[in-house]
Amino acid sequence: MTSPTEREQAENEAAEWLLVLAEHLDDEIVRERFELWCHKTSFNAEIWERTRRAYDLVGRAPAEHQEHWSSYATEGRTKRALPTVRPGKQGVIPPPSRLPIKPRGVWIGALCAVCSLAAVVVLSTDLPLRLQADAMSGTGQTRDITLADGSKVMLAPRSAIAFAFRNGRRDVRLLRGEAFFEVVHNAEHPFSVATDHMTVTDVGTAFDVARNTDSALVSVEQGKVNVRSVSAASSVSFDLEAGEAAHVPDMGIVAHEHVDATEVATWRSGALIVRDQSAEQVINALRNYYHGAVLLHAPVFAKRRVTGVFDLRHPEQTLRELAVSHAANVRRMSPWLLVVTDG
């Protein structure tokens, strides 16, 4: 079964291919790599067709809100048909963000406004997740939930959980994103939070759990939890106390670290504290707060190591400040699209 995070990654890549193909539609190498991407997974082709149809539909729609994006358009540009998926090939390809693309012509044309609208339509499609989730949060939105036992959950933006209280157990599954838990302890009725990579069981505590495509992270603010890793590489069980955290990857060894308990889940107050992470990781966090699409076409900038405190309440301003400090560029292509490139 395809996980929500895998589909999110494919949807982001499809939106990037939209721009890459618009600039390099006649480039045979780009077309070849695009077709390989379409057949890389069972759902890439499906997501691309949905993206292409959204692009076509937006292109045919009346320009009711043209006043919001017409200043980004260049006269004389014509909308070209995007390729459909052909049966075909398997192979290893770079993601679209690593393909050569230059901020010329069509990037400042009407096509960009259309692309941005299509990308937003695609990226906001959460129907499969909604069918699984009991509670969700939107872009830039946190959500407070009180469970039946009195335990409290705060969802970070673009997060989702499902929960089941039965047979003497209290089970929560983090389907996407990140959540902070304040648990009413009851030894007779264990409280657990599961991701694809681990299960965290409360021993009377407050803790944060975050999931990514290939890993999960648990950080303890108060009390104690037991963590059982269910990664492909290992299956281990260990305890964490206040001020401790663990990173559980798909492959590899579980990484333990000490954290400042006051810095656990600082997103609750609108701050992101980063220590020696890549710029790409910071941008991925900001995407959850920006009402639109952020496309990263900056392989050099993406790998820069970053340390600092970032304001999540103003994601575009934060992104621009981060880019300037590393000689990268942020271009607003429409009210719904930011494109990041190397300087």
C-alpha cells in the first residue's frame, strides 16, 4: 500500500516536472528522464495524469482572478500540450529538481501562473488520507484535540492522526506530519503512538512524534516513553526520558541524542530550531506553513548546512532571509508559487 508521504513526494515531483517540461519540452534527454520517472513507481503515472488534467482544466478556465497574477505574465507566450504517459521503461533517474533548468522566458510568462494553480490543485488533494484519518490539520494551521481519555494532542500543520480506543488499549497512528502528546497515564490501558518506523508507548509523559518519508523522530519533554523500532534494518526497544530524543530510519542504526526539553516541539509557538540540518530540510518544514507551492531547483543551496531559529509564522519572509544568507534566489512566480534557485 502506498503511504501518504510517498504520494506527497510524487505529487511534489509531478509539480516540478510541470515546470521542467514547460521549459524543456523539446529536449529528448529531459523527455527520456520524465518517462523513466513516470514508470519508476506504480502511482507516478497516475499522479502525473492528474497533474496534466489539472493543468489543462486551469488553462481552459476563465481568468476570473487574472488581476492577481497578470503582472507575472509575458505577452506572446502560448500554452503547449504536456506529454501523456507512454508504456515503457524502467531505470534510475535524478529527481526533477536536479535537472538543468534556467529561470528564463516561460518562468515569467502566463504559463507559470497556470502551473502554480495546477500545482496547488494537485498538492491539496488529501482524499486518500482523509479516508484514513480521524483528525487533520491544514497548511499553516495547528489543531488541538482532546481524546476520550482526556489526553491532549496538538497537530502541527499538514498533519493527520487516526485513533482507536478498544480492548483496553489506547492506540494512535500518526499518518502524516508531526504531533505533540500530553498523555493521561493509565498503566492498565497503555497509550501508544505508531508510525511506519516505530511505536512509542507512554509511561506518563509529554512527547513529540514526527514522521518523514524515510524516518521518524520522537522527542520527550516530560516523563518517560518506551520506543520500539520497527524499521527494516533492526527491531529494538529502548526507553527515553525528558531531554532525550531518537531518530529511527528505514535503514541504518537508531540515533539517540540529548535535547533541551524546552526546545521540544517549538513549532507550537511558531518557531523552528535547527542545528546542522540541510537547507532543503528547512524548506520542507516551511512548505507546511506556506499557502502555495515552493519548488526547489537549487542543488547547491539545498545541501548547505543550516543552524538557527526560524519564524514559521511568516514562511515566505523566512525563506527569503535563508536564501539571501546563502546567496540563493527566491522568485515569486505568482501569488501561489515560489521558485528557489542557486545564485
